[in-house]
Amino acid sequence: MSWLTRVRNSLPFMQKRETPDNLWVKCPGCSEMLFTREYEENLNVCPRCEHHGRIGADVRLEQILDPGYRLLAAPEVREDPLKFRDSKRYTDRLKAARASNPHNDAFTAAVGTIEGKKAVVGVQDFTFMGGSMGMAVGEAFCDGAQRALDEKCGYIVVTAAGGARMQEGILSLMQMPRATVMTRRLREAGLPYIVVLADPTTGGVTASYAMLGDVHIAEPGALIGFAGQRVIQETIREKLPEGFQRAEYLHEHGMVDMVVKRSDLRPTLANLLGYLAPAEAA
């Protein structure tokens, strides 16, 4: 050790200062380094390029619902019904996902109000096994729809998923018709079903309840589709247009009704509930 190093280490004012590891966040869109606090205060939207970052269920519910909302109880379903194992056991994957997530599975629902208008809001969390749709997600979706029927209010679902959960096989695919039946019941009751398509919404979720809403709202830049772009290109043997499967492209071609910034989402949902919800629920 040199004399300069010994002197430097012995001086108190030269000691290395401790800094939090989460002080900065890198924007996935423009790669700019942002203060985490500034990023979160801006609803997890980059203030420079307006990239809408992915957020968890609790953060999403806080952004949409008025204070005082109540979480619905998580449904109890049979875990690992197929005794599935790939490189890991399915039960081990569930344990790992739950260790880093406050909820038991990828779909969380709550009942409350949006600017004073009663609603049930269900949120799919991509951080939990890619938001994949299994038995627990299907049951939670149906519970949320039933609660909206009981409360005679609108049902709002924010989707973010890679599709059906392969570890549950055909049982995961069965959630598609189950969810479809519940959306039909909402329509028959005259209750609005509004879908917010967040990044990404793909696979079996897109093929079922994500595209059955009375109104479809997409967040800017969200990836929305069934099959992946590479699969489609190899199937049709044509190059796809720029921005294909992104929210703006789908809005331009009539697949979604509107593209709404996260800062405008809450008042937009409140206005829609005011137009579409029954008078006693609005």
C-alpha cells in the first residue's frame, strides 16, 4: 500500500460516502438516468421521453382509486394440479414469485371509488410470473366481476400479461371461457366493463377478457397482440410495418378506442363511469 493510499484512508473527510442503491433508475425508453423519486412522482413515466414504465398492482390501484378502497380476498385454488416440473418445480416458482411480491398471484382486485364513482378495479401484475393467467388469475377475475354485479357498478380491468400459464396446461386455458362468461353477465346487467391495456398484453389474455370490453383504453407505447411479431412475420413471410402491435398503431387501425397517458387515466375512467354506469352506481 502506498503512502498516499494510507494517508487518504486515514483522513475522515476522505471516507467514501454511502449512497442508496435505488437513488437512480434507468429509463427503458431513452436510457436516461432519472432520480427514482422524480420518476415515481411522475407516475413511473419518464419526464423526458414519456415512456410508461411497468408498475405493480398496489401502485396501480393507488393511482386509479380514491383513498379508502378495499382489496378483495385472494381466491383459494388448487396449486400445481398437474405436478408440473421443467427446470424447476412449479411450486418453487410460485414461492419465488411470492417472495418478491406482496400478493399471492398475478391478479388483484379492489372495490372503491374513482372521483366518487363506485367501481371494482382488477389489476394484472406483470412482475408476478409475467402476469400469466392461471387458475388463480381466472378465479380472481371472476370474483371481481361478481363483486361488480353485486355492487351494481362498473368493472375496470388493467391487463399486463404474457398469456396463459403453461405450468397449468389446459386448466389455464379454461379461464378464457370462464372470464368471457362473466363479461357477458356484466353486459346483460347493463354494467360497464372497461379494459386498460398496459404493456405488455399478449397471448390468451388478449384472446379473451382483454378484448371484450365496452371501451378499450391503451397506455402509450403498450405492446398489445396475440402472437409475437417474429412468429407473425415468419408465418405470413412479410415484413410488418413499423410500430406494429403498439398502442398507437392499434388505435389508428380501430383495435383500441383511445390511447391515454397515465396522468389522464383516472379522470378518463371517472368520465366513462359517469357516462356508462347506472345512475345509482355513478
